[in-house]
Amino acid sequence: MPIDTLRLTMPRAPFDLLIAAALAAFQDTYPDVDLEISVEARMIDIVKQGFDAGLRYGDCLEKDMMAVPLAPRSEAVLVASPVYLYARLMPNVPSDLLNHRAVMCRSQITGLIKPWILQSAGETVQIAPPAATIVHDLASQIELTVRGLGILSAPAASVSDLLDAEKLSRVLPAWSSPLEALYLYFPNRRHQSAALRAFVAFLKGRSYLPPHLLAGDARNVDEQDATLRVRNQMHDSVSI
């Protein structure tokens, strides 16, 4: 077993939905590997910051990076609490969202509030609600939305239990926002740490995946190229 330290950085959403469980299982398999995890939305230079690898949405990464696909494309859905919706008119079309308060986030790169990019039946619209509460952490966004603060666009998997429990309700259910596939990326070096090599092999085994990611396109992720070399500049990812 490798005896090493594995330093990873990632946004909140993949940590909550996927990687926390994977790390627990990995630690059971490799107890001699020390883990150091940074959960943050901002994009960083993993080499300069001393990380072994990072997780990001999208396959457009810095040059000379390798990437392993972990989860397929998915979607974000609009949700709000019944308490919030009770005293307000339910939106019927995307433009109705302009009359509602939103829970949104600010780009850690551009400093701008990210609009909602909604798609339905081949149509795409961009909505930037004028009244918004800015929250950078997904868990906090969901908590405030449950408490009736406004409408939130969140990964479907992150709010499915709350929808089932009727603590949240879908808003404009015919519309959603596409989320890019999730990748683990790391420098293309000849000599990688034993801990990183073990972690990559562990993730490719896919035994860590929760049931909601074993359906649909998730089963086809490993049928793609197992490892991708990408040479474009990293773009602004979703801060979730």
C-alpha cells in the first residue's frame, strides 16, 4: 500500500454528492495514505498550490493536464420551498423569474453574478433575476432556499431528497440547466505519487458511485477514453 499524502481541491457539489463517500472508501482501502482536502469554488493552479489533483466540471483544462472522467453530464433544476411559493405566483415562463428573488452565486473568477442558462425543447434562455441573495456554498444555498429565501438552481442530485420530502418544489419543471461532466485532473508527469496513482485506479473502478449516478449515461463514462489529454485554457466552471 502506498504511504503518502494525497492533496485534492474541488468545488462543494462533487464533494457532497460523490467524493466524500469515495474518499471514505479509499481511506478504508489505503489507510496509510493521509488525505488533505480543500473544498472551494475558485479556480486555482494546482501545481503552484501544491495539490496532487483537482476536480472540475468540463473537459477544458490547462495545458499538459491529464483528466479522468468521473461522472456524466447532468442538469441543474430550479427549486423553491412551498413556504416561498405559497404567497407568490408560480412562474409559468422563464421571464416570470424576473419577478422573484433568487439564491445565486458570484463567479470567483470574473466577480460577476452568474445568470441562469435554462434549456427546454431545444430553446435556451438566459435569466438574471434582479433581486438575489449571493451565497457561494451549495449547502448554504440549499439551506436558505428550504427556509424560503428564494428560487435556487441546484444540481438535481443535490436536491432530490428534499423534493421527495416535499421540502422543496420544482419551479418551471420543463426547464433545466446543463451541467458538464465531472473530471479528476492532474499534471501530466512521468513520476506521479503512489497515492495519486492509487486514487486514480480506485476511481476508475467506480465501486464508489452512489445509485443515482449508476443509471443512464453514468454507465457509459468508462466507455469513453479512460484518460484524456487536454490542452485548452481552463474556463470558468460552475461554482457549486
